Amino acid sequence: MAVPLDVTDHEQAAAAAAAGIERFGRIDVLVNNAVPSSGLRAACAGQAAPLRPTPMRSARS
């Protein structure tokens, strides 16, 4: 299930999680595939970077 949303908006993120739970009964795996536009350009150019967790407070700034 893909859900477009603003990852800096906690209410949208909570609603997306609730939609997943309503549809499937639980969430076993959650993939946050949000990247800043500069990261998207790098990914499209075939440049890879290691995955790392990003705290919500960092995403909002």
C-alpha cells in the first residue's frame, strides 16, 4: 500500500499508519521512502548512500 503524504506532518503520518492497520490488521514492515529532492537526483543518477534512521524532529527542520 503506497500512501503519499508530507512526512513532516505527524497527523498525516499517523493517519497513514491507521489506514494501513485498518486495511491489513497490523503493520509488520514499514518503509519510509521519503528523500529530499537532492537525494532523489542522486538516486536517479545511480549514486547510492547507506540507509540511516532519521528522527522525526530532523525531518521537520
